[in-house]
Amino acid sequence: MNILLKEEILKNRDDLIEGTFCYSLFEDALFEQALLDDLIYGCELFIKENGREAEINEFLSWMVNCVDQCFLSHKDESDLYKIKNYSSEIERKWINVWKPKIKEMNN
């Protein structure tokens, strides 16, 4: 098992670790597409090398729910959270590309 790759993926669970996709989205309110692409690639590589693992699956499910919540909060006029670099293109890509890819890895 590639422990270093797993640790790198799971750093995203702690949204206080700078340089991760989750930190960027939750703390800086920036949807960093390159960080998400890197995270998805790392997950694909980990699963290819090691098969599915409960801890990674749980993380991916959690992350999808959190990202969905960020988009909901962004659109809620009464919510102070706003994605600074929001665009409908980013949201469409989340819905049509990244999220399905993550869900496919989790099945």
C-alpha cells in the first residue's frame, strides 16, 4: 500500500492544512481546479494500486457533500460564505465532470 499517497489524500480531511483543495475551498473560499484535479488523480492512482479502501471512500463521500454544501451556501443570499472565484462554468464542471468521477471511484 502506498502510505504516502494515502496520507496526502487524507490531508484534505483536515481543512486547516494549507495547500489542500479542501483548505482552499473551505478556508480561502477559492475553488482551486488544479488542486481538485491533483486530488482526483491521486485517488485514482491509489485505488488502482490498492483497490478500494473504506477510509478513502468515506473521505470522498464526505468531500462531495462538503463541496455541494459550499455551492449551496454560495447561492444562499443569507449565507456569508461565498466562493470568491465562483463561475457557472466551475459549478457545471463540478456537477458534470468532477463529482461523477469521484462518485464512480466510490462505487
